[in-house]
Amino acid sequence: MRYFICLSYNGTHYHGWQQQENAPTVQGELNRVLSVLLREDILTLGAGRTDTGVHARNYIAHFDSKNLGRLPEAVNVVYRLNCMLPNDICIHGIRPVHDTAHARFDAVCRKYRYYVNLQKNPFVHEFSAYVPYALDMDKMNIACKKLFDYDDFTSFAKLHSDNKTNICKIKEARWEVMPEGLVFTIIADRFLRNMVRAIVGTMFEIGRNKLTVEKFTQIIERRERGAAGISAPAKGLFLEEVAYPY
């Protein structure tokens, strides 16, 4: 039977979601504990990649298991997994889905948030980017509205990635004030590798009045990664939610 598993993770000490041979990853840890608990080889497939240092609040993966359904009802699988996993990974729930359900390809939209701290704070430095200068949020929000006019975001895509297409449909993008800083929320049907961090890094230049909104639209139209700004630090980025039609 196929299952969806929902989890959160602090990505600070992981080389992203995707399993690698010689580096700690979230997928690697999840595969390991599921395989031990269920006494079978488990391979999870996630909703998408997150890069080194990026966090997730509600990440979805799927896996197939013949033994999970055979466990006694008294066995609390979520509790046992959380006991076995490191403290920076937390399982929220597991639910059965139909046999062809796919955590990546069936997702209809994804929500990311990027957190910016405008005051130096040692208690949030792992989860937000410290920006020691003023940002014009109004101008950045004007730039956000321009994102809805385009669907090719090659200018914000990681170079030499294996994307088959750089077309994305952005459904929501906005900056808001939060305690001690700002938060950027963006929702789209899909995202390219490094896309959110590249957009945020470029918008920092708008917020500092080093880049105009008109120039921002020209950067999108050029479809060249070198035209955009540098990527914002990974630690401020959270995958907040993945939505499915079932």
C-alpha cells in the first residue's frame, strides 16, 4: 500500500532533502528509520528538492510498504518514528493514499516563505536572514505584482539544472511586516531550483533602491540567471505547505 507522510525539518545540518552517498540528508534519515521500524527496505519520494540549509514546516513524501498495514493497532508508528529520528526532524502524520498517488507530480501548488530579520537576534539566526539595512517594502510589493505577468522564470533558475521546463504559474506573492522584520510569501504550481532565493535576493536590491521595478521586469524578460541578483541565504527559506487535489 502507498502512504503519504507529513514532516517538518530544520535543514541547518542537512545537505538538502535528496539522499546523497556521503552527506546527511533528510530523505536519507527518513528512509533509514522507516526501514528499521517496518523491517523492509523503504524508499521515500518527496514533493521536491530543498537545498542545503533550507527548512520545511509541512513537507510531504510518499512510500510503499507491505508491513505498515500489518502492525497491531496499538503500535503508534508516528510516536516511534519521532523517537528514532533526530530532534531536527518531526513526523506529523501518515495516511494511506491510492496506489498511483505521487507526492511530487500530484501536487497542485506549493507555498514558500522567506523570513528576514532586520534586527540582529541570536535566537532566530538559523531561521531568518539578517539584513542590516532598511528595505522599502512598498517597492518590493510592486515588484511582486510584476511576477504575475510572466511564466518563464529562467532568470531565477539554478544554472545547469535538469529542469525540463522553466515555466511556472505564480498564484500569490507578497511581502508583509512581522515582528523584528519582514516575511515574503510566494505560492506557485511549481518552483525551479533556487528560484525563491534568487527572487528574494533580487528584491533586496529593489528594497535598497539599487534596482528599479522596471529593471526587475527586464531581468525576467532576459531569461538569463546572470541578470538577476545573488541568491538570498538558504536559512531564511521555509517550504510551508504542499497542496493536493485529494
